[in-house]
Amino acid sequence: MLRKDHMRYLNAPFCINVMSGGQYGKKRNIRFGGIGGEKRFVTGRDTSGDSIDGNMIFPDEWGIKMHQHDYYEFMYVLEGSVEQQIENNTYLYKKGEGCFINRNTKHCEIAGNDFFVVYLCLSKEYVGKILGNVRKASGTIYRFLTANLTETSTYKKDYLHVSAEAEAGVQNIFELLEQMVKELMEKSPGYLHIFHGLVERLFFELQDQEYHRILYITLASTVEEQLFEQIKSLVEENPGKYGRQGLSSELNYSGDYLNRIVKKFTGYPIGRYCQKILLHKAKRLLTETDMSVADVIECVGFKNHTHFYGMFKDEFGILPGEYKRVHGHRA
């Protein structure tokens, strides 16, 4: 899972993450854990003065900022409570409550109180596979996922609010999530098929009105937000292809207007914004592949190597060759 300030990326079909704190962490620590694909991780953070009677306010330096994903995220509170901001609204999710957020809706965790929270992250491709395999994909969750997989959903900002109607509902979800983690950790023969079945069972349990209630919430986005999402999508998918003129031709708006939109949402003019996207792509290639610096420069489309070296150092404070030696891919 990769992270920028405004966007998180999932490099696997699915992932389960856990966040806990207060009496469910270690003393005054907050703990994060995750498992997906072949990798598993557990980390901790000292909250020092930020814990009062189990309550923790997440400081800015942790980097928990407003962000969105390239995947779908189901968050469920198994113990305690977590305060979360979704776009311009703030919600307190208590035990047995959670949300299922699409790829366009910005959000961040603000604070928690004696909390144990599980996040199930599903890639767009994996969701498509689930929908393709389910013969009777009925219910609010499937309607939500189907609506957000269409080409016209690029700018939709919506999510599901989930709340337990009975303690038995929370226990059912806990047991299913526990089974998922067990399958991913043990990796016994057929575990992927079992995991897929457990995801479908999870959706079934959440849609059972005896145990849970689901609200489908749609948030309005402004014309400028929609236009910026179009720009961002074009630039991130083809970072070396578009500049002001290319975007103007593609979107049928004047270059000056598009430049104002980009500057409003990023603080940078189009040219600089596109360069930053290219530099971050180069950084990922240096980290995740065996490509040489020269190959990376060619891949991202910089013709002047000296110019690239200078811009890379200005952006990250280190030359690309040194960055690859320190952070580069290791077999």
C-alpha cells in the first residue's frame, strides 16, 4: 500500500488493516497492523500526551490527512469509538458502526477512544471480479459497488453508513473478519477461494436487516471539483502526455481556466503539477523496480537528464542515484 498526502494506492487485490489504541493498544501507544498478498506488517506509535482516559487525538505529524483511495475501503469499529471526517462532515463511529467509502470521497481519522477498528480494502479490479461471480448481486452494498464501477462514476462522492441493530451482528462481523485474517495468515490450500467466499458472506451479513442497518449517502461535488478530478485522472494515467494545451484540447476548456482550477486545488500551475506527478512516478519506479536511473528517466519522458536530476533533488532533497541505493528494490 502506497501513500501520498492526498491519495492512497493498493498494490494488491485486497488487504485487511487494523488500528487500535487505548486499552486495546499497548499502554499509550496506537498500533497499526495489516495483511494482504504475501506481506504482513505491525507498527506502533507513541501517543505521549495525546491520551486521556483512553481518548487519543491523532496529531498532524502522523500524516493522517484528508485523503482518498484508488480502492474501496470498508471500516468497522469492533470496540470503542473513532471520530472521522468525511468531506465536510464529522462523524463519531461507535462499536458496531462503520462506513464503506468509494474511491472519490475524501476522509480522515481525527481521534479515537479505546478503539479497535478493522479496515477491509478492495481494489477496483477485485470488486469487479466479485460482482462478476455473484449471480444474484442484490442489496445496498452490491448496488453501491455496481454504481461506483461504471465509467460515469468517476466523480461520484458517496459512501455507505453501517450500524449494528444487535450485539449479535457485531459478533458475526468479528468472526468473519477473524476468519479472513486466519486464511490470509495460514495460506492453506484453497485459502483464496475461502477468502472470496468470506467477503461475499460479509456483505450478506451486513445486508441482513435483522442485524445491521445501511444508509446510502451521496455527496454533491461542485463543477470545479468534477473538472479537477478529470484533470487529475488524465494526468496521473498519462503523466508525460498532458500539459496545458493537451488538457485544453482534451477537455474543451481554455488553458487559462484549467490552469486556475489546478492551482486552486493543488497550489501549482499545470506545468509544475504535471512535473510533480512525473517525479513521483519516477520515485516509485526507483523504489519498486530494478530499472536503472537512465531507464526511469526515459520511461517518465524526460529528455534532459541534467534537468531531471536537478528537479528530483529539488523535490526530494536527494539525487536519484543515491535515492535508489538507499530505497531501491531488493529481491
